[in-house]
Amino acid sequence: MATSTLSAPQQNAGAASPQSARRLALWLLFMCVIVAAMVIVGGATRLTDSGLSITEWRPVTGALPPMSEAQWMSEFEKYKTIPEYSQVNYGMSLDQFKTIYWWEWGHRLLGRVIGIAFLFPLIFFVVTKQLRRPLAIKLFGLFLLGGMQGALGWWMVSSGLADRVDVSQYRLAAHLGLAVALFVLMFWFALDLWPSIRIKVRRQLSIGALALAGGVFMQIILGAFVAGLRAGRTFNTWPLMDGKFFPDGYFAGAPGVNDLFETIAAVQFNHRIGAYLVAVGAVWFYLAARKTALESRARLVLAAVGLQVVLGIWTLLAVTPIALGLLHQAGALGVLCAALYAAHGAQSDQSR
């Protein structure tokens, strides 16, 4: 049988007191909510073809949208110079342009809000000595990573401004991957700070819980490739892909690692297989955790994965409407939270 102990966050997570630990945890959980919103809005910009509507990176002055008709026309003329306009949206009206512009502007504005909502409370916690030095250094490191995320976002957008009508799926995956990594770190630190039960389990189960969380993270990255190539709107059958397990077009070019991520058939097949593997991992984890104090967390993971698989199939069969696509993306973060919660609670018992 597994044993459990109540953690002492003020001693092991870098907070000055139990009260400070709770405040810090709530703040970090709030930041996770905002980052999740950022990820979902980013998904909306992808599904609405809005990501290339702003063709310049202006970290400071770009915080203000066009304020006059002349400024709107100036932004529209800049958009007309890129391939997406001439090859995809040629002849669109100014009002149509405004719609996609607002999506991208909102996405960038939310990024700025996240920076402010993270930095100023962090400074307050440091000045009021509610943070111990090790955790303060880690959190300032997270802030720097957040700044890098802005630069990475522009690097992604720039890939679609000259020779393509879309951003690079590799850069999209990198951009989403860093956002989710920041989400993971903040959520984990919040769990460290919150008084919670740490359950001593055999080492294999602890490692399995971490591996399952890592698998969920990788499945989200595979989903980024699906989004990058718009692969969710092709092969809209299940369980087979247009009647075949291995679809036509998989390894269509010279076999190689790159080909795994270059075709619609490949990236959708990869995402399907990733989903099956995560589902199998969730079933294994639940069976392995039965009759231990970790069972309730394992059951939560299994339920979250099951719901996400159903939602993913529904989204695919419906040809990825925007509402379902965004719900599926939000569901992925929910599964990740459940897996992290289970992994955080599974403390390896070195004697077993």
C-alpha cells in the first residue's frame, strides 16, 4: 500500500510562510489561466487565418490598434504585400481585414498583459520578502522565457511573410511548445507551494506518472503540426483514414525524419497514434495505481484522456469547426493539468 504525507510548502518550495505560499500559488494558478487563454486565442488566430494580418513586430507601439481610417488603410496596404493576400485573400474588403486583424492584435495584447501580470506581482513578492531567493531566481527566469516567447512568436510570423502563405509548422510547434512549457512550470511551482498530499509509491509508478505527463506534452506538440498544415480538415474519417490505417501520402517523398512532419497525411497519422499511446498509458496508469492513495488522481487522468479522445474524434468528423477546435485545444491543457497533478503527487519511495 502507498503511504501519504502532507507537504510543507514554506519549507520546500521557497516561500517565506504558509500564508505567502498560498498567495504565491494562487497567483501562479491565475497566470496559468491567462496563459491557457493565450494558447486558445492563438488557436483561434490559426483557425481564422488571422496570424499574418499584422506584418510588423512593434513590442511597444503595437499595443495600440489603428485609431483612424487612414491608419487602418495603412495596415491593410501592408497586408496586401504578402503572399497570403495575393494567393488566398485577394479582393477581401477592409471590414474583412479588420476581423482577422483584431484576432491577431488581441493575441499580441494578451501576451503583453501576461508579462505585466507576471512581473509586477513578482516584484511585489520579492520586495515584501515573501519569496526565498531560489524560487525568486526561478520565477525571474520564467519571466525571461516569457520575453523570449514574444520574439519566438515574431520569428514564427515572419516565416509566412515572404515565400509562403502560412507560417512554418516547425516554428508554430516551437512557439506553442514554449507556451505550454511555461504553463507546465508555473503549474508545477503552484503545486509545490500548495499544501498537498505527497503519496509514496513504488519507483516505477512515479516514473510512469512523469512519463505520461511528458507524453501528453508531446501529443500537444504533434497537434501543433496538425494545426500548422491544417491537417484536421482532411482525412475526416475514423478509425481509418479514408479506408486505410496507413494513409496515402505517408512518407510520400524520400523517406526521412523530415517527412514525418511535411505532409497532411503524416502529421494527422502521428497525432492519431499519439492519442492512442496516451490513452493506453492512462489505462495502464490507472490499473497500476488502483488500491493505492494515488487511485483518485489516476482516475481523473483516465477520465480527462477519455473525454479528450471523444472530443478529438468529434472535432475530426465535424471537419474542425472553430468552436470544437478551440474546445479540443482547451481539453488538451486540461489533460495536461490532470497528468501533472498525478505526477506531482506520486513521490517515489526509494525503499521499494
